[in-house]
Amino acid sequence: MACELGHGHADPLAAADELQHELTYDGLRTAEARGSNRGRRPAVAADKTNTVQTAYLEGCSITALARNHHVSRGPIRTAVADLLPDHTANEDDAPAPDAPVTLDMASKIADLLRTTELEPAERAALDQE
């Protein structure tokens, strides 16, 4: 005869989920009491963020900055998020800063693109060294 779960039996998965939920929130409350922020520290240290932003504004690509700082591209994008064209300024009148276009690609791809028809702005970005 097959064994069936009847009334009075607790679902072990629900109990484990509830325990994990309680432990997570206990840990968050403890961290908050100690003054810790949620989440992990940024991969690009706060003292290097200005250096990264300046290099980005001077035309250094996100990929090159990631290589130079030994991190992935994500943390660099986070560090320069305020400078990216998609970013909306907090003030309505504040214009988004003009960021130079920098292409970082393999030479074979660049050679292929040079033989295709491009818009003038795309051609200018491709031809810059």
C-alpha cells in the first residue's frame, strides 16, 4: 500500500524554506544594527571611481578600463553609470554629459566594417585610432 501524506504531516520543503527566510532576515537585521549596508562591496573601490570616470571621459573604453583594473565590464559600467548616455539626470535641466564614442574590437572585425556602408558618425568612430 502506498504511503500518503495525511493531515498533521508538515511539508519538509516548506519548513526548510521558512527557516532559510528567517535566518536571512535575522542576518540582515544584525548587519543593519552594525551599520553595514546591504549587498557586496563594489568591485571598483570608491577611491578609484574618480580615476575610472576620468579615464572614461578621456575616451578609454569600458573593456580597456576593465582590463586595467582587473575586473569585469559590469563594475566599470556601474562606476561610470552617471556618465552613460542612457542615464537620466536627477535635475530636469541638467544635460547628460557628452561621452566620446570608443570602439574596442578585433582587427578582423574592424577590417570587415571598413568595407561596409556606414553612417558618417559610425565611420568617424571606426576610423579614430
